[in-house]
Amino acid sequence: MPTTIQEEKAHLRRTMLLERDRLSPDLRRQMSRQITASLCTMTFWSAASSILLYASVRGEVDTHGLITDSLKRPASVILPRVDKNAAKLLLYRILSWNDLAPGPFGIPEPRDGQCTLISPDTIDCAVIPGIAFDMTGARIGYGKGYYDRLLAELNAPTAGLCFEHQLVGHIPCESHDRRVHMIITEKRIIYCDGYQKD
């Protein structure tokens, strides 16, 4: 049995990734459409002039359609780029899919020197990936801490996207871990820790 928080997280990460990988591509696409459709009905999303998204990979909630649709809006579309030297995510505005190229972890990210750098405090809303979430908004990612450091810099509403089966009863947290304000699954929207519904 896991005995430390790090071991608990690693065990939960492995278990949830196996569960996520069992989804058929068709079911994943269908549920992803339901999740992103729910997001698009929310006031904080439709009113935002600067939105932070992520380019989905490896069985995550599919955000490719969401990015394509968002690029048609007057809002600025922002995606993260990994800075491995600083161990953080840098945010850049993109104007099209042509602005993206695979980064060090194989995730599509803004091309170096081609996009405009954006300060985290100018983001109006942020969509955050995760391998697992609990009802308090605690999350587990891939274990590098990039999103925890980014969440600490954001002043915007944050929405974690996940499939219903990625919700767990409790995620062990450390002092550096950061929560999201809400979680959107194919079945419901969960407002975490007293965050006010928009």
C-alpha cells in the first residue's frame, strides 16, 4: 500500500490513466463534446476576452474543436509552452493551429519566437487538464508541477475538464498543490470550495 503522499499520488495517477485509456475513441469524442458544450454555456466563458486553453493529448478531454471554435471568437486564445529550464509554463497568444508545434512532451504548444507572450494576470478564464480531480477542486496531473505553478499565478476562474470516472473521493495534497474553481464532466458542473456559480 502507498505510504507517502507522493506514493499515493503516483498510484492514483497510474490507476486513473489505465481507466482513461480504456475509453473507446468514439465514446471519448462524444463525452468531450458534451463537456466542452457545457463549458461554452457558462457566463465566465462567453464574457472572457482572454482565454487559456490546452491542446489535448493521450486520451485527455478533447479540446481541439474547442480551440478551433475559440479562434473564431474576438477573444484572445492563449496556450501554454513548457520552459523546462525554468520548470514552468509560459503563456502565448495563438492566431491559428499553424502557430503550434510539438513540445518536449509531445504536446502541441506555441512555436518559439512566433507568438506573443502573455502575462498570467491578464487571463480572464482558464481551462485546466488533469488525470484526476476530487470535489474540492484538487487535481493530479502528470507529476511535474507545471500547472500548480501556473495556477498560483492566475487570478481568473479556472475550470478543470475531465470525464466523470476521473472524479475520486479524495486527492492527497501538499502545500504547493493548487485547486481549480470548478470541474466539468460529461454529466455535471461542480463548483468547488464555495466558488460562486456564474
